[in-house]
Amino acid sequence: MKMMKFWLLLVYTGLSTSGFAQRLATLEVTLPRSNHQQSAPVQVNLAGLTSLSDSNLSLVEVRGNTRISVLYQIEKTKERILHWNVENTDTKTTKRTYELRLGVKVKTPPTVKTVDKNGTLQVQANGKDLLQYNYRTVYPPTGIDTAFKRSGFIHPLWSPRGQVLTRIQAPDHYHHYGIWNPWTHVLFEGDTVDFWNLKDRKGTVRFAGVVSKTNGPVFSEYQVKQEHVAFKKGGKEKVALNELQSVRVYQPGNADYYIADVTINLTCASASPVRLLTYRYGGFGWRATEKWNKDNSEILTSGGKTRKDADGSTARWCMVQGQLDNDYAGAVMMSAPTNYNHPEPLRVWPETQNGKGDVFVNYSPTKNKDWLLSPGQTYTLRYRLLVFNGRYTHEQAESSWQYFSQPPTVSVKRK
């Protein structure tokens, strides 16, 4: 009960169906087969199912004659999408049954929220910080070239127990910014542009505005605009790519892990195409905490590669974990099957990096081939971070990716 307290409010026992408000639909969830417990976010479109307002709906899980009230969240975009979490407490069965009912929604304050604070968007759950997006420009330390300034990145990324998993502005690479996604070798209007290596003064990525913030009992999401800016000759600037980045953080399923989904939508900002040229790194990267080195951390990929041989390999997921003070923590970084050049090539620093084995991992879809982005098209990359405390196995990481790549299905039966 303790593990599920975030979404279980009321337990009704020993009552027949007639003892409840009118049933509008039965929702049957089919989970991926797994030997490992997972909290699975699920969703169903309410179009054609009900037009009742949120306050007139309730959701319950059916377990024999027992009904358990479930926290849900309705996303209102072009259509109304019902979201809730399924806690897979019984790995012997892959079926869960829910009922959407006419009834008074239990009023609860949002438990996952995004707070705008001092130039950052901080995602918090149950009073704990989970991740922070920095939209204010962050300058390097005094005396360091101001070309290294940057906005639009995630740092800190915290473990569920509060350890910091990211690092910015390391003296060896002042242009490293926690979790961020610039491209390194780019052809734009006849020039080769570098949005990654800021010291070269060829380009950068900048925050360009907050689009939306959503809070609720199931997830919190922020959407921001970012611009990939090319520095032209004569001091002129031109935006090459517009980016809409969405980060959705789900209510932690228990005290040991949480999920953050990152969606990156890229469009050409002008009539000029953008060609992301083949290069050994670039794209979605993670500079890990300075507390990790070759002796107290480990890297493992979906292909069974370790730090010794992961660089240049392709992977559905890449996991980094290690000792942090008297605890252990890490994250599984997952690539969606729909991503360009999936399974994506990896850039992984060797054990000899900086003489001690500093940790950096990067999904680089253009590591072994170009990617042409044409005007009028939207190009989407999706990643999931499963952030955890404790030690994760290959089997657990693979199970997590299966939940991401093949989300639970929901079948709907009216009444």
C-alpha cells in the first residue's frame, strides 16, 4: 500500500457494481510481459466516449468485488486524453481492468508540478526536486571566455533520493551542460556550423520562450522553444533550426525511480535546408556527475557492451550507474524506435578520460551518416530517462525499454 500511495485514495470492499455510480466504460489494460515491476503510464482518448466534464468523472480499478479509486489526469489538446499510472505489482498477469464512472472526481492538489523560479523550470514531486531546466543564460566562471555561456539545458538531474547526476562547465569541457542536445558538424547555407563547441564561435543553442506548463497528479510537463543559431560572417546571426522541446515527468511509481520523457521536434527556421553531417558526437548528451570515475561507476548497453567497448556501438538503451556518497544511483537513457538511425550510435568516453575516467554518454544518430532536414518538415526525436536509486540489471533496463517502445494497450468497452 505504501508503494502505491501516490494513486490509491479509497478502497471499497465487498460491494457489487450496483453500489457505485453509473459505469460509462470498462478499460482493459494489457501490459508488456515482464518479470520486473514497472509503473506504466497509460492513456485513452475520451473522444466518442464521454463529453462529461472532469469534475463529473471518476476512475476505479476493478479487483474482483473490490474497487480502488485511481488518480487520473485529463490532457486537453485538440482532444481530451485520459492519463493514469498502472502499478505492475503482480508480474504473473498482464491484464488490469478499470472502470470510468459518472461520479465526483476526488479533489487533490497537483502532486507533480513545474515551478518557475530564478530563471529555471523546476519539476518537483511530493516536495522533492527531480530535474531543472535552465532558461536563463548561464555564464562560465570569472576569467573564462564568455563564449561558453549557454541557456536551454537540464541541470541538475536529481536521483529520487536527491543526488545530483549531472555536471556543467567542467574545466576540461566548459561547453558541457548537463543534459543537452546541440549538433556538432552542420552544413547551413554553404557554411559548416558547430552548435556544440561554443569556443569556436560558429553557433549556439538558445532558449526562445516557454510554450506551456502542465501540473497534475499523474505528470507535469513543460514545453519550451529553442533556437539553433548560426553565427555568420560580419557578426550577423541567423536561426537555422527551431526546436520545440517537451519534457514530461511522471509521478514516481515508488521511492526508487521516476520517468522523464524528452521529445525534440526540429524544423528548419528558413527556406534553407540543414544537413547534419556525419561526426563522432552530437545530439542528445549527458555529462555525468564529477563524483563518478572508472572505479565507482559502470556503463551497460542493450547490446551488452560495457564502457570498454560501448563507444561506436548502437543501442536501444544505455545505462550509467554508480556510487554516490553512501548510496547508488543512475539512469537508463532510452531511444525510441521511431528515432532517426535507430538503434542509435553511441559516443561513450573511455575509462582513461581525463586520467580518471570522467563519464559522458551521447546518442549520436549522425555518428555514421548524414541527416538532411528539409524546410516544411518536422523531425522528431524521443528519449526516455528512467532515473533510479539502487543498482539496476540488464534485465530491468531491457524491461523498462520494452515499456517505452511498446506502451501498454487499452481496449475500451462502453458500459
